[in-house]
Amino acid sequence: MLQRDRHFSLPLLGRGRVGEGVRAPSMLESFHARLPTPFAVLGIRTAGELLTGIEYLPRGVATLAPINRLAAKVCRQLERYLDDPEFRFDLPFEFRGTAFQGRVWQAICSIPSGKTLTYLDVARQLKSAPRPVGGACGANRIPLVIPCHRVVASGGIGGFMHARGGEPIEIKKWLLRHEGA
């Protein structure tokens, strides 16, 4: 079943029923670029002059050249990060979330490349608790630019993309190794 993110709309592809010459919308159609990386294909979403999302897609997904100037700029900066983990992103992006999530994301943006903080560290900075910090990390729609992979559990790697194992954790480990953390 196709689920729509409440903040993004899929393109309308016409009227009629599927099977009558009208394609069902695909989540892949809503990306403005799909950039291959060593750990995933990154799906880039933009709205006007703002970056609104980066999504980790399976490595086998077809790539897509940027279809607008901002998507091209995002791809260039992501490639710079892949070449140099100390690269600092300079992109206009949208903080779309609760006030608390915004505070967590701002705190995460201050973690330098090669360093990590625990969910508890971030929670203490914000006078909160680790679990809601983890929830805010999982709600981050602009990973890498907002480097939620730099937040780990007190006793290990923690979760990533609402997962505690599998491919998401392998991506988190790759990113931390890339940054020398």
C-alpha cells in the first residue's frame, strides 16, 4: 500500500483506474534527484528554494539526474561530503516538525564530523529524556545535512531510521566510519 507523507504530495497522473492506461503514482516519482552512494541511493526532494527531504533508498534503485538547480546543488554538496567528511553543508532547508524536534535537530547540527553524542547527552542539553531525542532523530527528514547518525546510544550504536538492525544500522556504521568516529 502506498503511503503518502503528509508534507509531500505526489504528482497527479490523470484520471481513471489503474489498468486503464493510467500509472499508479510511485514514491520514486516524487524525487528531484536520486544520487548513488556507497551505502544507498539518496532520494532528494525539494520545494521551491528549500531542501525538504533526503531519503535512503536501496542501492539497486535507478538513479536520476537532478531536475532542478537546487537538487543539483544538493547532489554536489553530498558528493563533496562523500569526498571529505569534514565538508559543511550550506543548503536552504526546511525544519518541518514540532518545536521539540527543531530543538533536537539544531543541537544535532552542532555535532562536528568525527564526533558523536549519546541520546542522553543531547537530552541533558535540552533538559529532556533520551527516548524523545531518539524519536526526533528518527523523524529527521534531512539526514546527513542534519547529521542524526552522530547520535548514538550510551551502550552502543543505537537505532537509525526507526530501526535497531539491518541495513539502516549498516548505513549508520558506514557514515560514522567515513567520518572517523
